[in-house]
Amino acid sequence: MRIAVIPARGGSKRIPRKNIRNFCGKPMLAWSIEAALKSGCIDRVIVSTDDPEIASIAREHGADVPFMRPANLADDYAGTTAVVQHAVQWLISRGVDVSETCCLYATAPFVTAEDLRRGLDLLVQSGASYAFSVTTYSFPIQRALKLTEAGRIAMFHSEHADTRSQDLEEAYHDAGQFYWGTRQAWLAAAAIYADHSVPVMLPRYRVQDIDTPEDWERAVWMFEAMRHHSKAW
């Protein structure tokens, strides 16, 4: 059985209740659930939460909440891998034959069913342990700046001060949307950022972290603009 695990704890600090806060007409969590259900490649969509209200809303939108997440996996320090591992172990202990598993973030309204299908295909065809969403940096990281103790500017890599942008190697970052992994990888808590992982490339205009109120506002602008130009939503 292929499953999706959506981590959605109730204790968000910077944006209170962000997992179920209304985002462009639906609870934020609902967008991820709907993409998973529409993908056609996921047999069961599970929300891992410690919060009864989140559990109720998840069920209303078609997800399963077969357990409540234990307290030790619901604090500010609980890692995503441990949460997915717990869900996979819980199912296996009850006789469910779990195969490929997708960790899908609750705050990923830009994810599409096609993205999820493409990620699974890459995982299976490549023989990798993980396939996860990535995108390019919009500015060369070799030209990154920092503030000195005196409040002045310095380069992280001053050797590239005069290098042309087109001559610098392109860099990528985690898009923070989904992580397909094999059963073995999740159970072993294998590192995701490693050479046994393959990238699922996303365009920058469909990637936005949503950790602060400013992030939220920017995500709304992006989402509403895209809804006028795309049939994906």
C-alpha cells in the first residue's frame, strides 16, 4: 500500500493554528489532502496530529486519522522523519503492507497531483531511497552577503566577487513540499539530503515557505495570481 503522511501538529507558534487557518477559501491542510487524493497513486492519506480539531478537519476533507500522535513527537523539536517513521511503524504493526510513502507537508498549497505522481515515478524508476521537491535559488549563492560585527557588509565567498553570474554553478534548495521514500528508507531514518535521493524539480513561482506572517501574505498573493492563470487549482 502506498500512503501519504501529512504531519500537522497543533502547536504552531509564529502563525497560530496555521495548519487549519483559512487559506484562499479552504483550511490550509485541505489543499495537501486534496492533491494527494487526486493523484491516483496514493492508496491512503493519513494525517499525523496531536490536535482533535485538526483531526476533525482532516477527516472532513477525506483523510484518515487512525491514531493521535504521541506527545514526544508533537513538540517544537520533533523531526519530520521521526513522525513519518512512527506512522509507518504503526501501520505495519497492524498488518498493513506499507510500500512507498510520501511525507506531504500540511502547508504546501502549491503542490499538485501531477507533482506527486512525478515524484513517485522518479523514486521507482531511479531505484533511489528518496525523491523530493527542489527548486533553484533565484540569486547565485556564491554571491551571498553577511553582516559583520561592525554592521558592515562582507561576502561569504569573496573569491567570486568578480565572477560572472552565468559562470557560477547553479544551486538548489529543498522546496519544502513533499518527500517520497521507500519503506526501508523511512524505517531506517535514512538521511534525505544524500546521494541516494533524486530531485523532483519545481519552478520557483510554485515554491514558498510559510513560516511567518510575511510568508503567509506572499503565499496568498502568489496563489491568487496563479489561480487566474492555471487550471491546476
